Amino acid sequence: MLDWLQTLRIQGHQFRYQLSSASDDTIFCSCFALFILDLFGETKNFTNEERQGWISYIQSFQNMEHGYFEPETYYHSDKERICYQLTCFCLSALTILGAEPEFPLKFIEQWETPEDIKKYLYDRGCNEGKPGSGNKAMFQAIFLTYEHERMKDKNLSEKIDAWFEFHNETQNRNGFWGSDLRSHYLHGLQNGFHQFVIYFYWQKEIPKLDRIIDIALMSQDKEGFFAPTPGGEACHDYDAIHTLAMACRRTDYRKDEIEACLSRALEALPSTQNSDGGFCQSKCKMKRLVDFFRYIPFYFSNSSPYLWYYRMRVCLGVVVKQKSPIYTGWTKKPRFWNESNLWDTWFCCLALTEIAHTIDDNRLEDFRNVDFHKAPGLGYFPQ
């Protein structure tokens, strides 16, 4: 896999990587490549020159006036999401390299009081579980946490408390956020995963954790994946696996079932690895209406009528759209469902390594000697 990773490095540019062989390169891709290298301990072998080169390259994307990190070009209409997302990735990358941002994170000053924290979350629809709102809630908490750990500021501590108060007060009955039906099931799990990352990092009790576990277990199909489409999807799979692996450390509720569930996931995830060594979104192709009917057993592979409907609706949409390429806003060009790429490779490897640190299975020896992120955010997992 690491050999495949180097095929995506831009010739003549040590720190620039393409997202996939058919896509282009951006600072996002460089972060993902660094995360994969670090997960498998390769950053420990960097020379001082290489390490400083990476640091300088990442720091060059920081906005001097406001302190956030910006891509050279925005490929998504929600510039706030892209900017904050990149800032989180760059903070994680700099932490890996033993460095910090070159300039202060002045943009955090927009949240002057605990009430401003809650207002931001309400304004972004985090209480309603709007698509992408979980990401923005996580970004805000990462910024506050990162600065709190650096500055030991009492005011930041109060703002972090306000963040948890908001989420405790607005949870729905299944432990997610949002009142519509989808926010109580797969969408709720995927969106809420981002907030759970913060709860787990701060070792805070998650209200309704039993129900969250119930939904995560219920969402697994017979093959071992957690996506609403057959063949899995890296984001859906990692969201559920991380939630269950962390929950397994916090409670004995359905512990045996969680371990069995993760064991089934272990059987499924390697099937998304291509012969070149990289992982893809999914190898399952649904292009024609006959494909939709071929997967009828998949739709009914659990006991929830709503999940039956949800899977059929999502899969029908995939067929109608002819399983279009995946645009994320990270690059100008998309990635394809069955194409090896940095994002799906990082997430699938994270999922496998977290399973390796949760259950006892001899097949996971190669995934036990790894390095997880120390900074809050995606990639963090206590060893």
C-alpha cells in the first residue's frame, strides 16, 4: 500500500500528492498522504530536512490575518466548511510533525462568550441534524480544544462546557441530533459521529449511548458493511466502527455483540482494497435497474422497516444518477467509486487499526503497531 501511495506523489514535489490517479493534487491530499504515512510509523523516519519541509509547506497555507488555513482554490460553495475542515487537518498534520501554526488562530475570537458557541451551533442547524452540521460542530470543538490545550485559558474551558451543554440538551431519543426520521437512524449516526469524536476525546459521558450502540449494530448488513448501499462506503463504515470501538471501551452494553460486529467488518473491509494496494469507496456497481432488484436481499438485511426503505431509496438514487463520480470540494477533479484514493485508504486503514485495538484476532497483527493522532479530530484513537 505504501508503494501505491508514492505513485500519487507529484514528480519533483516532495509534499504534493494526487487524491487518486485520475484526480488532481491539493493541500488536502498532502494531509491525507501524511496521515497514512504517520499511521504506519513512516513519519518517524523523516530526516530533519524532510520534517521541516513538510512543516513549511503546510504553514504556507495559513491566513496571516485570521489564522485559519485556506486552499489555493475553493471547489465547494460552502467556503466555511472547506476552510474549517482544512484548518483541522492542518492542525493535526502539524501536531504529527511536532509543530504549531505560524500565526495565532484569531478567527476563534468570533466566539466571545459561551452563548456565542451555542448561537453558532443553532445557526448551522446542528440541533436539527442538517447535512454537514456534525462536521461544523466538530470543527468548532477542535479549535476550542486545540487552543485550550495550548493556552490553558479558563474562558475557553467555559466555551467547551457550553458546547457539551448544547449537545446534551438537543439530542434526540436515539442519541443523535435532528427530529426527522432519518436523523434517528443512518443519517443520524453518520452526522452525529463527528460530535461523538469530541465526547470520546474529552472522555465525556454520552447520553443515550445504549441507543447509539443499538442503531450502529442495526445498520450493519450481512456482508459486514454499514453503508446504505451494497459493498460499503468508507465514511459510513468508519463512522460506525469508530463509534462502536470507542463505545466498547466505555460500557459493557452488548459488548459481545459489538466484538462480533467488528469481526464481521474485518471480513468485509479488505474487499475494498484494489490490486494496486489502495482502497476505494466501493467495488459494487449499480448502473441499471436490474442491479437495483438484484440487491433486494441487501435492503432487508436487518429488522428495521425504516432502514429497508432508506436503503432502497438511496440505492435507487444511485442507479438513476448512474453512480456518478464523487465530488468533495477537496480537489477540482472527482474520484470514482472503485478507484484507489487517499481518503478511502486512510479511512479503511483507520477502521482496520481501530478494530485491531478492540478485538483479539490474529489476522490483525500488522495493524496493531501503528500511530494514531494525538490531536483532537479524525484519526484520534487512544491506545
